[in-house]
Amino acid sequence: MRRVIWAGLLALAACGGKAPAPVAPIRDPQVMITSAALFDPARFGGDWQVAMSATPRCGGAKQSWRWDGRGAYALSGVDCAGRCLRSCRGRRR
């Protein structure tokens, strides 16, 4: 019986490998993030600076969002929604 116990313990010890290395976080944990879950249109309008975007060279772009009162925003500044940067003026979003 002791041989079976030792064999089992040895098998369990052989199964344990190194723990995977921790993965670095994707975002900076010191910076606050936002969510659209509690979206307030009145607070969203105004001047913004893009912190990060999937569009190349869009980080730091300045945008101005103005509520038109009919359910849309007029965007002025740099449009980061496409595959390339585009300047726009009063474009509806």
C-alpha cells in the first residue's frame, strides 16, 4: 500500500509545473477609464483630446463634440473613427 501512496505522490509532484509568467496589463492602472453604461449626453459634449485610438497617429487628436438637441452630436476636429485620420467640421455623429 505504501508503494501505491508513494507512486501517487510522485505522479502528483511530476504534474506540477512552473506557474505561467504574469502578463503585463494592457492599460495603465493609474488612469481612470470610462463606460458608456451611464452615458449622459449633456456631460459628453465639449472639447476632448483622444488618449488612445486604434486609428494610427490619432493619439492626442483634439475633438469638439456639440449636442444639436435632436439626438446627435456635431463633431469638429480630427475624426478617429476610420482607418486614417480625417479632419472634419460639424459632421453629424
